[in-house]
Amino acid sequence: MATDGKPGWNWLLWAGFALSVIAFLSYFAFFVEFPLTRNFPWANLLLFAIAAALLAVGIRRTFRPPKSYRGKIFGPILAGLSALIFGFFVFAIFVAARHLPASAAAPRVGVKAPDFTLSDSDNRPVSLANLLTEPISGAAPKGVMLVFYRGYW
Amino acid sequence: MAAISVDPPDASRNLRAKRGYTYTFLSDPDTAVIKRYDLLHPKAGPDEHDVARPAEFLLDPSGTVRWVNLTENYWIRATPGQLLQATSALR
């Protein structure tokens, strides 16, 4: 604490900035793994909110007597960088991710799915007809779920 | 259940081993099937590679589509619960 006239170390500003970075990265590194935290990034928005609160308190106390804290210059800079990170996160999750092809000609309910033959992970050819007819644990399949995904995992 | 992407069989084998997935993974590196299903997302992968947009189709034993999910935001995918609910229509 700044009792000897020297400005005190304003850890709130650094903690707020660090938490903003964590709030951004943790979505892609961790929270994206779970449907509950991926489909709406509430965990990350909560972290951003805590980061904003830390920065707000940190900046407030640089300008408030009686105690003096550092950060009159770098406080607003860290807050600005945090706001940029937040803005980029919102853009990446809610705006950029909506730029998807229309897929107007994708198979619709009631039509036959086009047949295909592709290699499985052991390089064996597998056709849609195989998937629809080959017994699973002794019984004929009741259906097939086709999941197309982006890849590069 | 079968998962389809542009990943080569090697990558899918590693992914299955790493995550313990037991269902079928199919490789469509030249995007022929992805295009046939109109799911191509051009240049959306790393290094501007073409990838599939996320999509799920439930087919009945005759190969007829019974349920489709085309997400509007690629972070939002069908949850395991939604897939299971869709399959309950086939029972």
C-alpha cells in the first residue's frame, strides 16, 4: 500500500488484463470441448465481466485520493487492450462464425441421401450402403447419423 | 454413426485413438462427397483449405433423410442430447 508517498503497485490492472487474455484463449483451448460452454460462451463472458470489474476498480483507484496507485497511463492502455480483446472475441464467436455457405441444395428431410464411398480411418472403403445395412452387434441398423465436421482437429 | 471431414485417414486414426471415439470416421480429402451434399465451405480451413461446414443428417434404413441440422454459427453444434432425441424417432 502507498503510505510512504510512493505510488503502490496496482495489481488490479494487471490481473484484469491477464484475465481478459485468459477469457479469450480459454474458449478455444478448453470451453469449446463442452456443448454447454461452447454453444453459448457464458463462461468466457463471465470471465470478461470479472476482468472489466478489476480494471474499473484499478483505474478508479489511480485517480482517487488519499492513496496513490500507479497506472494513470498504463491503466487506460491495459483497459483499451482488454476492450479490443473482448471486441475480437465477440466478433469471432457471434459474427465471423455465421459466415457459412447457404447449403441450399443439401439433402432435406424426406429425400434419399446421395450414396458415396470413402475411406475409413484404417483406409478401408466404406459406402453409405454399407453403413445402412451392415449389422451392429448382430442387429440391422435402425438408421445412420452422418456428421460432417470441419476437420483439422 | 459416421463422421465425415477432409482429414486424411491417418489424422482420423490419431483422433480416434486420442479421444477414444469408436464410431466410423470417413475421409473426403478431395471434398467430392462434401460437394455432393452441398456442404463445401471454401477456404475456411487452415491455410485457406476447403472444409465441410458442420452438418448432421439422420437417415432411416432406406437411406431417406429423417432429420437435418445445419448450424448457422459454426461454434453452435447439435448436442449429444439433440442427436439422441432425433434418433428416438426411428425406434
